[in-house]
Amino acid sequence: MAIDIRRLLDLIIKEDGSDIHLSVGIRPRIRIHGRMKDVQVEPLVEEDTVEMMKAIAPQRNMLEFKEKGTTDFAYPYSEQARFRVSCYRARGKVGLALRLLPNRILSFEQIGLPDQVRELLHRPRGLMLVTGPTGSGKTTTLATMVNYLNENFDHHIVTIEDPLEYFHDSLKAIITQREIGSDVGSFPEAMRRVLRMDPDVILLGEMRDRETITTAITAAETGHLVLATLHTTGAARTVDRIIDQFPPDQQEQIRVQLSVSMIAVISQVLMPRDDVLGRIAGFEVMIMNSAIENHIRKNETFKITSAIQTNRNRGMILLDEHLWSLFRDGRISKEETLLKSQNPIEMKKRLDYLDLGGGGASEKDGGDDDGGNDDRGTIGGLFQRKK
């Protein structure tokens, strides 16, 4: 009989982990403070992952999985927690990845967001993008922003997500949360309909395609504050990614629209802390000004980095500068600084120049207590396969 998935969910909650990975042929692995740990059970067989999926997936998602080979949904686990679940087929076998969603919304200070970001939420219109790789905390950042708006403005906030991850109660604002698949068919469909709902703020879980991007930019131009995400790192790359979604004959028009509708790009990465247990975010903040507007219109996005660097007094900061600051304070390791850097060659030069022994930033071995060289380590020796 398969391992009971509920025991794995209990374990990740107890260990303050973030993700569970379940694949045929290996032990379950749990990510704790950014690092993988093996659960001490026998390697999973195909029956295990199939039964785990059936135990938690809604019927409509089972049908989607059968048709498409992948499905995503949110799974409420009693009253303890909620998980974002991705079920997929790989090499013909079922695998699962589960993300533990925080059960409370964090403050700006807890996340480490600069104060300037809070001020941007007072804008009546425009496009604000939160970008970063998968697992960098974009959804958590957006939830914090929505909560701030909810507490302080009498807006109608409409969120479009796949799946819903944070639940918001209407406070000063009215919040309408729509889930792709159950409430509306797709992101483009949701964006076409949302403008008829009298929104003040639109949260778009992901700008996945050209039609969604076009509608989001139009909404930002026509008097709405639009918060959205992209899987990019860095402000310049984000602008390029949006423009590259369009054919060459439309790109000049999109550059002009972006230059007048975009108000900020907040790019973030998430890293294991080197001083205490936990993780910490690194940020790049680009706030639109006349110089950056001009660079976007003229297709000179390569100059955006320099514009951010020369406008630190306006609250802008480059990701590499923030990473350097975190490293010098001893909060992240040299390895993480290099790994997450936008310009690793230049960062390596800075790190090599710094006298690590006397510079106030120290490297910690970060090794596990299992005595081996495998950084994963193991946890959870309570599990045994049921006969």
C-alpha cells in the first residue's frame, strides 16, 4: 500500500519546509530553507505517486491530467495549511510537486520590500510587475501588496490566479478572487471580462501570452492599477521579454505603450540565509522615470541598468548591489551571491578583491550533520512503507 501523503504533509509543516517533491524511483524530498532533504523511506514506486495524486486531486483536475499530462490546483489540508500542487507526467510516470503556502500574509518589513514600493501602490493607474524565477516569492510579494491596498483603499480589487493561493477577506476594499479553471476558463478570457467588473486594481497571476499582455497594458493605460508577474530576472530583461512576445511590426507600438503605462519592475530572488535558519529575498527595483521611458521607446533597454544605478536616491537599486549588501552583512554566502548575480563575472571580481578574512563577511560550510558530502541530508526517519 502506498505511503500516506498526509504524513508527508504533516512533516513539511512540522519542519517548516517549503516544497515536497515526489518522483518514482527516489525517496520523497523536502526543501527546507532552500535546501533539499531526503525523507528516510524506501524509494517511491509508480503505485505510490498515482495513489497520492488520486488522494488529493479534484475530479476536474484528474480529467485535465488525463487529457494534458499535467494539472495544477490548490489543496487545503484540514485547517493547518494549504498547498499549491503540480501533478505531471515524466518519462511516462506520475510525479508531484507541492508548495506549502504561508498561512499568514507577511508585512513589507518581513519581506524586506523597500518603502518606495508601498508608495507606488498609491498610484491610481499603471502596470507594476513583480518578476523572478519560480519559487522566488513573487506570489507572497503580491499578496502583501494586495493586503496593503485592502487595508487602506476603498477599491474593488479583482485577482486572477491559477490556482488561488492566498485568500483575502474584504476589508476597506472589496476583493473578488477568480481562479482559472473553476471560475473562468483562461487568463485571456478572464482579462477580457474583468474590465466589465468595475475594477480599480487587477492582480494578474501570470502574463503568459500575447493576448493577456496586451489586455493588461491596455487596462493599465485606461485607469487601472495592474499588478502582474513574469518569470524573468532583472528590469531590462523583463522589458525585453514583453516586447519579444510581439511580432516585429508591433514592437514599436508596444514599446511606446510600455513607456507610458509601466510604473515599476520589482525583480526578486530567494536565497538560504547564511547567518540564521531561513531564507531572505534579494531585490532589484526599477521605478519609471523620463530617462527609462526614453530608453524603452528607443529600444535601448541595455541602458536601463545604468539608469537604475544613477537613481539610487529615488529608491532604485540593482539586484547585484542588493546581493552585495546582503553578503557584506553576512546574511548570504559567497556561493549564493555569485549564483543569483545578474553579472557573475563582475561579481566574482568584487568577491575576489574583498579580503574575506577581515571584511566582516564570513563563509559558513553549511554542511549537514549526516557526516557525508551530500548536501541534501536526510530527515523523517518515522516513515515505513505499509505492508
